[in-house]
Amino acid sequence: MENNFKKYIVLWLSQSISGLGSSMTGFALVLWAYGQSHSAMSVSLMTFCNYVPYVILSLFVGAFIDRHKKKTIMLVSDSVAAAGSLTVLALLLTGYLEVWNIYVINAVIGVTNAFQQPASAVATGRLVPKDKISNVSGMNSFSGNLIVVFSPMLAAFLYAAGGLWLILLIDLVSFALAFCVLLFFIVIPEEMTDGTY
């Protein structure tokens, strides 16, 4: 069980780095979209397109997640989200990126989040011993708050220094790190074991 917790720390760290990259991309896309349209409504629609699919699907995905491998769900969800960032980068570099493209990609990411987040929560329960629950709660709170506080500042700095493409590149590198850690180093038990919550 102690070994599982050490593996969870590695998973948490890699996922936190990837979460920071994704959060910076989200903020940078807001900056880019506002710079293109100068419309607060267009920026609001980006968030709307992300959260509506997430909220709707969250009502129904529980049974699906229970029946399928959590690691596979996390890998596929993360890969689809990364493909979204890669698509934005390709459109940006070729000069074809438009605000409506971001609406579509945000909707797709909202769908993937509806699967990834509960699968990740279940995976945590499979890896973490009961006596480490408080540690996990503190770690998640720390990383979540750190991302909320620092991602806008980092994104604004990097956006000014290198533009949207630089932030997208960082996002993709952070995804690759988290993906490799999950794929090669983490084994998620499909059944509850003694000592986990």
C-alpha cells in the first residue's frame, strides 16, 4: 500500500503539471478570442460550450466508468483533450484559427472532462490507502488552488512573451509527461483492495 501511495504522488504531480498547462491554455484562448472579437459575449460562449456538455454528461457517465478500465478512460480522455490543443496549434500556425473553432474544441474538452474527472477520482480510491486520505485531500487542494492562482499570471506572461503558440506547446509537453507517467508507471486496480477507500 505504501508503494501505491508513492505511485499516486508521481501521478498527482504529473497530472497537476498537465492541469497547469491546460489551465494556461484556457486563459490564453480567452485572451486571444477577446483580441480577435473584442466581444465579452464571445468569451462567455467559450466557457458555456465547455461546461454544458460536462454538466449534461456528468449525469450519465457513472455507470460507464464503473464498467470500464479507469486507466483507459483517463488515457483516452487526456488524448482527446490534447488533440484539441494540437488542433488549435495547427490552425493558429496555418492562419486558419477562428473563435468558432474554439467553441467546438471546448465542447469536445467538456465531454472528455465528464469522463476523465470521475475516472480519476475512482483511480485515486484504488491507489490510496485509507490512512492517507487526509494527505490526498491536502495535496489536491494545494495543487488545485496553486493552478487557479498562478495559471492566469503565467499564461499572461507567456502570452506576452511568446504568444498563444508557446502556451499551447507547453500544454502539449505537459500532457506528454502526464500521459507517459500514467501509461508506463501507474497500475490502477480494477477492484477495491483492503486498505484503500
